[in-house]
Amino acid sequence: MLNASKWEKLIHTSLIYLKKFQFKFGCSRQYADKLVLNKIHGFQNDFWCKQHHWYTEYSIEKYYIFIYTIPYLSNTLKLTLDTKRCSKEKYSNVFNKVKNVSLYDDVINNECEYYFSNIQTLELLMTKGNKNFIDMHYLNRIVNLSNLKHLNISEYGNMLTSSLLVETLKQSSKLTWLTINPKDLMLLLNNDELCIYLNRMIRKLDILKYDYPLFNNRNEMNRFCEVFVNIEQLVCYMMESMDVVFLLNQLKQLSMVNIYLSSVNDREYFMNLLEEESHKLNSIYCIEGMDTKAPKLFMWIGRN
């Protein structure tokens, strides 16, 4: 793929009416970087830039080198500290088509040369051993949050303080979907201002880490239901199967739940209770792996 002269010949001989050409080619760094870069520079001569106006830049990562046309054609991109962007010119709007971005915390600094103007999903990832907080100023230099719909902080850890998360929500007026792990969620619910925004904005909640209990006591469960009373879709893990019924009755806007259960001890009683609730809520449900250690409950609710 990284043979510009062969592409030129193919276009001259067989694709003479080609007007638009977008690509992303990659090569392993097991080969000498100098050899690969010489091939990449073949895509930046007059044939590509002046004759056809097909502009490219390239990125160097830990194990790979990629060259891609501008604008970047994929809607997904993950940035690590090893990612280095290389370009002859400072093109604008390179990543306008990117909708889903994953950022490691150590990338969010004043040296990052990427900007994403139209993202809808942002995933924040923690680099092992990094204990620094994310700086909101630098995050704003990398991403525009105004179109964000889904925030994934399931590796939240020490990366964001609750006050910075409040600021993130304030700037993300279209945000309705949050992915988080249960331990961090319950800690965040101690911040009253944050809870106001979560209550107003979040309609879909994915609570990852399916081997960790969502609630340790009834007080935590009550607080959860108070904050997320408006959610419509819920994915989580629950240790006590009977707590499922409590949630179904408290969260009256729910239309879909996907709950990973701890093993069900009294299966007959639970199934009878679930059937009763299903009839009351005008819902349909199915359970996968009822005889396993981690059955999965799927329920679609159409309340009367």
C-alpha cells in the first residue's frame, strides 16, 4: 500500500476520472523508520498536492506509522503519549469527521497538537502509574465538548475531580449518556452540585465492572435512585437479585435494563417476583445463563 508511484500509475492508467481519494495506510515499525518515511513522502509530491489537491499527513506511534488523507477519514481515534503527529503544513479541520475519541490522561497537556471539533463520544483513559489530575484548560484545547453525547470515565480514578467533572457537564449541553465504574460513581454522588447536573442530563447509564457491587447498603441505593430518577436505560451489576425489583419501582422512566446478576439463590421465588413485576410494568424480559454464576437480565419496559 505504501508505494506512491504504483498508485500514481494506477490512477493515470485506470482511474483517470478519479476526483476524490481518501485513505489511511499503516506500516509496522519493525522496518527502519527512514525507509518507511521515504515511502510516505512519495505521497506528498506535486502529483498528490498540486495536481489533485490530495493532502496528507502522518503519525508515528509506538509500533506503527500511519499516513492518511485530510480530512482524516475514520470516525474513531485513540491518542496515547506515544502518538506524534507529523505534517508539512498546519492544516485546519483535519479531524472534523472524528466522532469517537479516546484520550489517555498524559496526552492532555499543552504539547498536544490534536483538536477534535465534532466529537460525540469521549473516553478518558488512565495511564498506569499516572496520579495527576486532568487539567480542564488543556482538555478544552483538544476537544470541543458542545456536541458531546457520551462520556466514558470508567477508568476515572484520580484523573478528574468532581468539580472538574461538573465543569465538563456544564460545557456538554447535549450529553445524555455516562459510562462509569460503580466505585467512582458512589464517591461522586457525594457532590451535590454534580448530582444536580447528573439528574438533569443523564438518560443512559452504563456502570461497568461487572464483578463489583453497585450498592453496599440501602442508603446508597436510595441516593442513586434520587439522583438518577430520570434515567431511561441502565446497564449494571447487582449482588442482590431482589434489589432489581426495588430499582424497577423507583426509576419510573426506565425503558430498558441490562443487569448482570450475582448467582440467584432462590430462583423460583425470584422468577415469580420478576414475572409479577413484568406484568405490572407491561414489560418483556429474558434471562441468559440462569444456571450460571452470573446470569444476565434483559428487560424492555412499556409502562401503562
